Amino acid sequence: MHYINVHNQSGHDQTFEVHGFNNNHTINVKPGATTVFPAPDRTSGAIIAVHDGFEGEQAEITKDGFMGNDFIDVSNIVGAGGNITVQQVGEPATRKGDPVFMQQLNTAWHRASASTKASLKECVHLNEKGDVVRIGAIKDYPQLERFVRSFADGKTYIGVGAWGGSPGVGSDNAQSSAAQGDKDILITYSDGDATPSQTPQMAHRPTQKRLVEHTTGEHNHGGPGIILTNKSNKSCTYYFYDNFWNGNGTAGANFTHPEKATTVRPNTTTFVPLPASFKGRVQRGTTLPATWVEFQLSASNDHAAHGDVSLEQGCDGAATIASTDGSNRSNGFHEDILRDAPHAAVTKKPNGEVALASTMGNWMAGPNEAAIDWERKMVGQERAYITGGTGVPDVASHNQVLAVDFY
């Protein structure tokens, strides 16, 4: 799975309509924050900035299109009120859009003749200083298209392109050139220069704390958290436990007081916002044995999220954890290791469901050697913690958002 990162470099909240992704839900991105949502292969859509209730500049995206490449572009055919660029994460050569569109628009406006300004009075909107703050839909005003081409031709979609029998304009059609393979996408919005000011890995987000006891999921509005996917065939409730205390390589596991519970339908993804200070785990239900996905959202050394999968307190199904910042780090496993497990390794949860016993032991029983042997054979210490120690690669995501899938 790849992801779309929408980063707001402006000093104000910015609303975006989202079409084709994020269940078509509009997002509001805080200043300096980044909203992340999944972008499945072979899907298409647009992220459109909204200004005073009017649609403006938009990033258009097709994931894993012809020959396995992403196709991205920026379009101003429905208007403009800010600057936007789009690119593949880590690939500046794929960047599309004019990062200073509004500045160039204002320069052209102030240089325009009185007759030109008169012809554009219905579609160019000014503030009290006489500066342009928004333009209407270029597709509806031929005179506006001519004006915008005078400074932005070849930098963004201005006309409708090759569409509906029209050959379009070559400089517009060129905007649809393929990117490089199938990768995460970065959209950057700004009132100033929309060139990404920093790599998304360093775009740390402001904390947004929410005191929610139970939720069926929220939309990512720019804070840290978990993109949680239930890949099973039944609804599940997942519980997030913040550690009681944290030390240098140690932690006081919390077994009794979950911070948040989230119910997710089968084959559904949701975003779970959490405080940046969160250090703990997520698991199915509240009882053991259970597979733990352990994580923190803002490490003291790099302020990145870090996580892993642990089977030390049992295994009630597979789980994976992955970065969402374009680094393509992931770990865990998706195989069903319960189905053919030896009888000696298996126990039952309080609700009667089958699980693999704890490999480290707890107040209920000591370490289960059969479970240790089975998990080492089927999973291995390189994919999940089985008996503590080292050897499990860390998954880091510098945007403070991790993707967790439960199977």
C-alpha cells in the first residue's frame, strides 16, 4: 500500500476536497501539518484546495497506471487561490505544478492593461489592496485562459487538455507525463512558495490530543497516529494501551487501562489519532494471549514514530507495521500460523478463540516452549519479537504516522 501526504506549508488551516481517495471525505489540514491517507494501486482521484467555498488548484493522481507508473499533475481549470505542487516522495524530478502561481498571477495582473482587467472583472477576485486572491474556473472564461497562459503555460493544466474529442493544447497534455514507478505521493500547499521546504520525513506534525474513549475511526487531520486496517473477515475492536512508564530500553506494560478502543469493519481502514507522547501497543480485544504491535509516535532522539510486532504475550493472528513517510519500511507477517500449529503451542482466550500461548510467560503461565519453536520456524526473530532480545528490524516513520494491518 502506498500513501498520499498532504502537507500544509501555510500559516492557516486549509481545506481540501478529496475525490477518489479517503472515502471521498474532505480534510482540513492544520498549519505546518501533514494529513496522510492510503492510495491503493489502480485508483485515481483529485485533491482540491478550497478557498471561501470555491474550488481552486488541484492535484490529480492516478496510482499504478500504465506500465506500473503513477501519473500526477496539477490543474487550475476550476480556479486558484493558493499554490500547490505534487510529486512522488523522494523524487523531486517528478514534481508538477507552479510553486509560485499566485505570485506570478499578481505580477501579471498589475502589469495588465485596463482593457484586459475589464475583460476579467467577473473571474478575477481582488482584496481591498487590489491584489488577486482568487480566480474563477478557467474552463468557463476563454479570456482568463489566455491571461493565465501568459505566465503559467507549461507549468500546470490550464485548459481541459485532450478530452471529449478536443486535441487540447500541447503544453497542457505534457503535464500528464508518467512519473517513476509506483510510490508514495507528496502534495504541498502554500500561500508562498509551494516547493517542499523539507523532505516529508522531517515534516513533524503538531500534536492533536483527543480524549475519546471509544471510536469507530476518524479522519486524519494532521496529527500523529495509526492508519489501522482490519484485514480479517469480521469486525474487530482494537485497544490502544499506553505504557505505565518508559525507561532506557524498558517499559512498564499496561494490562488494565486502555487509552482508546476502535472498532473496524472487515477489510476497512481507519485513522486513529493519538498523542505524540504515546508509547505502548495496540492489540485485538483486552485479553491475552494476543499479538502486540508495539510503537511510539515521537522518539526522543529523532521525533519519529518507531514500531515492531511482538508475539511475547501470545499470538491471536498475524500483523504488520509499515512506515508512511515514503521510506517503504515494513515488518511483521501476514501468514496464518495458527491453523497448523502443534497442539502443545495452542491455548484459548477467555472468549474461546484459539491463540498461541505466551513465549515469555505471565501471571497465567510460564513460557510455552512449543509456541517458541513454532514461531521461530514460521515467523522468525527477524520479523517479530518472539523471546525478547534483538534482531527485529525497527520500522521508523518520520511523519509520526504508522500503518498497522491486523489479519
